[in-house]
Amino acid sequence: MADDRQLSVSEMKRILKEKGKAFISLGAGSPFGFVDQREWEKILEEFKVEQGGSYKEKCALVSLK
């Protein structure tokens, strides 16, 4: 995983409250570049996926594990 994205994932985990949720998306033309399916799945492994999450959906609602 790119270092800048790993830092973003770490920051989301740090600021999420115990019962909080975050919406994450691959976006369209993200300034951090394209996230391939393998990296997307690795990002999602860091969280509990509440809704969505498939690579085709390009977004997910997540919470802390």
C-alpha cells in the first residue's frame, strides 16, 4: 500500500470513535492515484465493513474492528 494511503488509513482508525462509521471511496481521479483491487482489499482488511466494499462498488461504509 502506498505510504500516503497507509497514513490516511491509520488516521481514520485513530479518529474514529468506538461506534463511529466512515465512508471511504476509490473516488474518480483521486489525487493519490488509482487504487487497484488488491490494495482496496488490503485497506478494507483494516476495518469492519458495514456496507458495500466490493471493488466494483468503489465505496464502503466501515467501522473499527
